[in-house]
Amino acid sequence: MAELDNKIEEMKELIKEIDKHNYNYYVLDKPTISDSEYDRLYYHLVDLEKETGVILPYSPTQRVGDRVLDGFTKKRHEVNLYSLNKVRDFEVLEDWVNDMQKLSGGTDFAVEYKFDGLNLVIEYHDGVYFSATTRGNGTIGEDVTEQVRTIRSVPLKINFRGRLIVQGEGMMTNKSFAEYNKTASEKLKNPRNAVAGAIRNLDVRETAKRKLDFFCYSILLCEGREFNTQKEMHDFLVENGFQTGNYFKICKDVHEIIHCINEVDVIKSKIDVMIDGMVIKINKVSPRQEIGFTAKFPKWAVAYKFEAQEATTLLKSVTWQVGRSGRVTPIAELEPVELAGATIKRATLNNIDDIRRKDVFENCRVFVRRSNEVIPEIMGLAEKFDDSRQIDEPIFCPCCHSMLVKKGPLLYCTNHLGCKEQVVDRLSHFASRDAFNIEGLSEKTCGVFYDKLNVRRLSDIFKIKEEDLLKLDKFKEKKAQNIINSIKNSKNIEFSRFLYALGIAEVGNKTAKDIARNFKNLTALEDASKEDIVKIEDIGDVIAETVVAYFKDKDNLDEIQNLFDAGVKIIESEKVESNKNIEGKTFVLTGTLTRPRKEIEDLIESLGGKTSSSVSKNTDYCLAGQSAGSKLDKARSLNVKIINEEEFFDLIK
């Protein structure tokens, strides 16, 4: 009994917290947690209710939405609005599909985007726009007729002449969001929150300024017209001028549905509106009534939610970090948070202008977003506290305390040889595997060399002698000899690796390979103009200007000569005849291979192919070894050609 009482108390606390977040989101338009965190709270409550068999009368699981703003005229919906049940893995989705096939007597399925905006219901009389209402609590909403009238993608006149009620999502595209924030005195947090604020603004002129969009996906009532399928409804909406999101597919089975989900999952960050999943409905209309509804959901439709891309967490402090170019960048130190399959502890804030635009502070709650395995980004402020502190731009270098120089919004330490943090970063980059590949020269070892051996320039590495190392703490004869041998063996180096090792700003490993492939040798590159460099695919003006500037700098040219004087030689890559099966093709490697992965990647690139770390619709081949995992699954779902090592070498032959 005591255990049941404890669980009921836990439920009460959960309800209290969920109600607080509902109020912040729906009433104040100031969400303080992400959707994924809200879902975790909500479904934990659902689990407790199932476990205990107790449902409190005021539980949020017993109602569709939340309270209505008193500042708007309330309007009762003619058709009750339902939420969508959510699934988060393909196994549960497959079970649902199988159930629907049985209950419907056989059906296909409609698959569409799950938009992440503000739900709206729009009514037409005799082909003319009549009214618009927010979803509210699913039974009663708010009259926002004049606000929605400002949305240009909402047709004011349609071909259909009967009474029509449609449902869709008010959205702000990423492009409109960025343009608005360029000139706005008060920056918007994110496109979703921007829509809610615009529609609930009593000043219609302010609504119009945000240039909203409306994406329509459902017909609630169509006088004198019946539809047999979801496809017929979709076509009707398009014919009458409604924007639907440019993604609607009919799938026969769960495998085709999963293919659609993976297809969109790969490109979702490039879509101009925020989506957080895919909606799947049985295509047939006739069995829907018989299949029925729960108190909250239609049983014949579900939403597949993508892995969480956004969360909120505490921004504890900001560390200013010096990179190898001398640029000083603010790094947000975060309370660890799980996001898109990774534990996020740090995120970049770019520069002081970015900090001010996002209105963030030390000791505040922030929105963090991560997509397509890229570096996490702080989107903006979620919640400010009484003891939140303003983030100040430093005047002096956090490492060497030199006066910083500001170029535009960026800060630089110009003490290139006396600032330990940037020197050590340059040295360890120079010695890294994809550069000179000097074993034993870790960041920590480079720090010791800086302190004890006065190593300041890249060329100083080649002046180190074994007797110098033996004087250092924890350097025995074998360790010292191994490092000296590794330094000696690194002197003959391919052109692309040499370029990468120099640490030219914006020139990563791939860019260095592209430049080396086009210019063949250092003399040709030193003589190249910006126009010559931008001709290379994937290289733009910024990188071209940086490369040209680097080779015009006398100090850089002197250091390159010092490297040559120390015995460094650029060797030509082994020439391999071009292969039409490989040239221009993109490969993803996964699983355990019999040869080192880098060896195969280098071979592909030497034959004119490309390698990528993630599978997408642009991938030509997935080279799969033993114990291949999620990349192989995604390749299958996207119909990417899957080959093993034997088949790969057959391609080369």
C-alpha cells in the first residue's frame, strides 16, 4: 500500500510539472523545456497510470489540449480535434501496421511530414475564407481569423463552393525566421515559438511582419463531397490552392514506410520548415470509423518521432578557447544532456555577437540543437534566473594575457609564438595522423616540448635530438628513440598531407586533398589566384581567399622553407589509373574490414571517388564488413548499393 501511495504522489508531482510547462508553452508562449523532454514527462505519467491502475481526474492524459487564452474570443470546434499517438521505433511501428492491415481488411498507407508549428483550423463558405481558430483544448479554440488572414499561403478564395473545414499547421520557415531576426530589436527564439507569438498577437500588423506559412494536411468537413482515400483528400487540397509540404507518399507495407522515414531523416535539416517526425495514416477512409478513436487519438493514424534534435539544459559557464590560428572562441560549458544519440557537454557560441543575438547568460537554461552529427549549437534562451550572469567579451588572451585584436565580431591573439595554447594546438595538429603522422607527439607531449625544449615553430620539431628527450621527466631511452624515429620517418610526405599539416584556416583534410589533386605541387599552388582556386568543386570564396593570403605571407613561406631545410620532402602520390567504376562515386564504409579503413579510403580517393561518414540518398555504395550496424540498415532503407570487400576489389579490377 505504501508503494502505491508513493507512486500516486509521484504522479501528482508529474502532473504539477506538466501543467507548469503547458502554461508556459500555450499561455505565455515561453517554453522552458524541449518537446522531447515534455514527451518524457508525459509518457512517464502514462506508464505510472498503467502500472497503478489509477487515473487522477485532473491528469493531462484525460484531455487533448490545454486552457484557452482569455484575451481571445472562444469558439467551439464543430469537429473534435485529436492528437496523434506516437511511436519511436520501427518494431512498434511494424506492429501497428500489421494491426491496421487486419482491421481494415487490407490497406495501403499515406506518409507525410509531421510539422512542428501551431495547429490551426480554417473554414470556408461558398469558396471564400470565413474564419480561423486555434486548436485550443481540442473542443474550444481561439478565434484568430484576422491574424491568419495575413498568411499569404492561406487562400482567401478556393474553387470548391460548399462549406469546407480544413486543419493544418501555422509555420515560420527557417528563411523567414532568419530574415526577421536580422532587423528585429527583440530576436525570436525559434520558428515554432515565433508562430505561436505571431498568431496570438492582437496587433495583426505584427503578425504580418513574421511572414508565416500554412501547411494543410486534413479535411474535417467537406459539404456534399465524400473521399475514399487520404490520397483523394490530399489531391483535393492541392487542387484548391493549399500548401501541403511537398511530401506525400503512398506505401504498401512497413518496409516502404520505413524507407520514407529514413529518406526524410537524412535530409530533414535541409528542409525549410521544422518537422519532428512523419505522420502515417491508413489510406482508406471507409474503415476509419470502425477502427475508431481513443479519448485522445485516432487509432488509424500514428506519428513516428525522429530522434530528439533539440533539448534544454543549463549553460553553466563560458570558456574562451584559443585555436591554432589565434582565434579566441567562446565555448559553452553545459550540464550534460542526451541529444540525437550523444551526450552533449559543450557547444560553440561562435562570437560575442552570437551571444548577444541569442540573449544567453552564464547560469541560464538554453535550447540546444544537434542534427546530422554536426557540432551542437545553442539556439537561444529558454529560462533566465535571478543569479544568471552576463557573458563579457575578454580584453586579454585567456592563455598568454596579450591584448586581443578584434576583426569584425571575431577576437584574435596575435602572440603566435608566445601563446602556449595556440602553439601546442598547431604542433599537435601538425603531428596528427592525417598530417605528418608522428607517433608519440600528443597534445600533452607538445605541451612538454613547449615548456622544456622551447619548441615554438613547426620546423623546431625536426631539431629535437634524442639526448634532449632523455633529459625530460618520464622519457626513457626506448620512448625517446621511438619519437626520434617517428619524426625522421615522417619527413617524406604526400602533398595533400603536407597542406593539411600547415593548419591553414578553413582547410580541412578533404579540402587539402581537393587542392592537391588540382594543383599537383606547391609551386603551382603558391602561384594560384583566388579565381584559380574557386574553380575546384566545393571550394568557395572564403577558403580561396584564405589560401591565397596564407601563401602571400612571408612568415609562412619562411617556415615552409625551414621545413624543407630540415629535410622534409613532398613526394608525389602513387599514380593509379582512373577507374570509371569508382570515379565520381561516393562510398560509405561500415563494419570490420580486413584492411585498415584509411587504406581503403585513400584508395577510393586516389581513383577519383569520395568517402563519407554517413549514408544519404547521394551515397552510391555502402562497403560493409563484419558486424555492420545502423549505417548498413540505413543503406538498405535508401536502396543504396551494398557491397563487400571482394565485390569492391572486383570494381577496381
